[in-house]
Amino acid sequence: METREDFFNWLDLDVIMVILMCLGDPADFIRVSSLSRFWYNFVIANGLCKELCLRMFPQLSAVDSVVERGNRRRNPIDVGSCNSAEWESLEREHRAFAFLARQCKTLPATSCIADAVCASSTDNYPFESIVNTLERGDRVGPRASYWSSKGQKDHTVPETLVYKLDADFCLITEINVQPFQAFFQTGDPIYAAKSVRFRVGRPKSPSPVDISHQEAIQRNISTDTSEEFPMAQPVDILHQEAPEDRFIWTWTSQEFPMAQENRLQKFKLPKPILCFGGIVQIELLGRVQRQEMDGLFYICVSHVEVIGGRLFPGFDIEILEPSGKIVLKYFPNLSPIRIRHRRAQPFLIPRLPLLGGGLMQGPRRAFGRMPHIFRLIRQQDESDDPGSQQHEPEPT
């Protein structure tokens, strides 16, 4: 009778980890985990889907825990309360990070700005408000549509524009900015910045004063009333002031040079970024154009786009203050992607420490994806574990 040798006897576990970490698609790990119960345990026990997500999005290192909502789970495996709870946590992380990585890979790119929050300065409010940058182009009917900073004698004074995204948890791939060309001034000058820089983050927890102030803004009435003139007056303080201490920035981009041209300039980020908190800041650095009327330097923007996509409703987040740690909430029944999974006996494979440099990057040319090895594993599994044939891998 022919004797089959286990593939794991051929290689050390650290070599296998190097090979697996060369995979760059979450679907690859799902396929590997579908080969057998042994491989399923190996992928989950070593948190390979989580490691892939951390490699794609280092911002996920702030995730403190994963909560799964709306998924009916079967009774846990009876392997002891401590081990069972730990294995349940590993499985939950595996499902959540596998869904997250795949959704980020397939998310359609759209404009995801919900509203303009505030600008560092505004020259002629409300006619030159940041709200105008939500409109495409530089005109709305016969009227010019743009935001303008206040004039400065110093051309190095920066300006900032802050926007709220349409979800607290979003993926951002590029940010587009169109400078404004003053067609109504002599020579049609363009008031572009020299360069731009981007930040993502979240608002600080509001104080009771901030909450009452926000409620007043939403009601569009002034918080200060006169005894002689008690008539409510419209205010829009939210779109005028931008105190830096109201936001916590968790990621900052490099500087991108801006062309002195009246067109929508696209700034594609080197890598997609996850935004926790739904706030984006555009920092405009360096002033080029001096206004002939007063001799001051201005920056003007006609339109802004943040391109990416929201990860809600499949995912949501809760930010724990003051630490800034994040609870990742996963809603499998609301996610557009379904990954089939099955339960298995936990802790057959010990978790391995993932070494920072070598194991994460790995000799890609030396190992590649080694499809022939995985074919051998599948052939061995089909003969040794008939039950594994009942599990279908994730459709591509």
C-alpha cells in the first residue's frame, strides 16, 4: 500500500510562513484555508488575514478588538472555556479582516464628501465660503463659485480646508483639487497654492459647550440674543472657523506640487488610506498670486473631491477615548461580500511570531505563489480527508 508523506515534513514552519506571506490577495488565504481542516486551522491560528490587512493598511494597528454583529453562530467547540474563547476570537478576526481586505480591493471609487466643515480663513463670507467647493466647476449659473482665503502679505502663510466624509469609516484613494481662476479680474489670474498636503482623522470628543453650540448651528439661530432685539439671526460659524485643537489627525501625506492651472488636479495617494473618524483636511502650502487691488497674496479653490468609498454598512467603528483605540464592528449580513467558512478543531497549529522584516516581506522571487505546492496539498487532502471535499472555496 502506498504511503503518503505529509507536506509539512518537507519545510520548516517559518519557511511556510514566508511562502504564505507572499500572497497579496485575501482570496488566496481563503482558498488555502479551504484545502483541509489542517490548513484552515493554520491560517486562523496565525492570523494571516489580519497580517495581510495590516500590511495593506498600517492604520489598522489601532484596532483594539473586533465585534461581530448579526451573525448566528453555532455552539462553540468543547475544548475548554479558555481555549474556546480564544479560538472564537481568532475566527471572528479571521472573518472580519478577510471581508475587510476583500471589500477594500473591490470597492467602487466614488466621491465621498458629505459636507464642508470649516476653513482656516474666508475672505468674503458667505459669498466665498468653503461650501462653494462642493459644487463642480467654477460657476453656478452666472455667479462665480469658489472659496477664497483672506489676503496675506507673507506668501508662506498656509490655509486649510476641512471636510466631513459620508461615513466614519472610509477608504480613500485620491484627492482632487481645482484652483480658481478669477475670470472677472484683469489678466484672469489663477490663485493656486504651490503645493498641497492631506490629513485624515477625527473630531475630538465634544464638550457640553460644543454640543449646545452645534445644536444652535443646526437650528440656524444665534446663541446670543439681545434683550431689545430678541430676533434670531442666522449663523454659520461651523463653515468659518477651524481651530486646530478640534481635530486629531492620524495620518499625514507627503507634499504634492500643484500646477498653476485652472483644472481639476488629481493627487493619487501612494497607497489607499483608511480614515477612522470621517474627517479630511486639505492643507494649501505657499501662495503664488498677488491680487492687484490690494497687493496681498490669496489662495482660491473652486472644487474639491475625495475619491474612495465608505465601508459602511458592512463595517463600522467605535473610537475609544482618550486612547484613540478602535473597536472594529463587523456586520456580515450587511456586507456585499460573502466568504464561506466552516468550523474546525482549534489549536492544532501553534501561532508563530511574525518577524518584522524577513517574514512579512519574504523572498518573493524565490518562492512566488508556488501553485504546484498547493496542488500537491489539495491532492493529499482529497485522499486523506474526504470531508474536506464538501467545502466549496470562495468564488472568484
